[in-house]
Amino acid sequence: MNKTDLVNNISEKSGLAKKDVEAVLNGVLGEITDALAQGDKVQLIGFGTFETRKRSGRSGRNPQTGTPIEIPESTVPAFKAGNKLKEAVN
């Protein structure tokens, strides 16, 4: 399912216009992105938690040339599923 499918499904189930659903979805995703960029967690009880994690620097290899390279430390987004989501999937 992609974003368009999600907007269509929510629109059908809620009876709201696709334009309104898309605006709300864009707003939610924007707020989650902004919170993660500031280093905050976003916790949606029953669904899951969005957070950032530090990935330590490490050495690796360039796949094209095989030469060793140093990969710097970085911050990456992460998602941990909540219990209700886990139960729904199983």
C-alpha cells in the first residue's frame, strides 16, 4: 500500500474528502518528522513509538572498488511496534 492507497482507504471509511484526508496525513507525517529532527520521541499508544537512535561509526568497504572506508556516526529514525499492532499482525 502506498500513500495514495492509504488516502483513498481512509477517505472511503471516514466519508471525508480525499483532499482533507491528504492534508491531515501530510500534517501528521510532518509533525512526526519535525519531532524526530528535534530528537523527541513520538509515542502512539497501541500502535508504536517513533524515535531516533545513534548508529556508531564503523569501517566498511566500497562495494565497487573494495577499498576500505570509514563510515561516520549517524542518527537514524527507528520504529518500535506497540502491543496492539503486534497482536493484529499475528
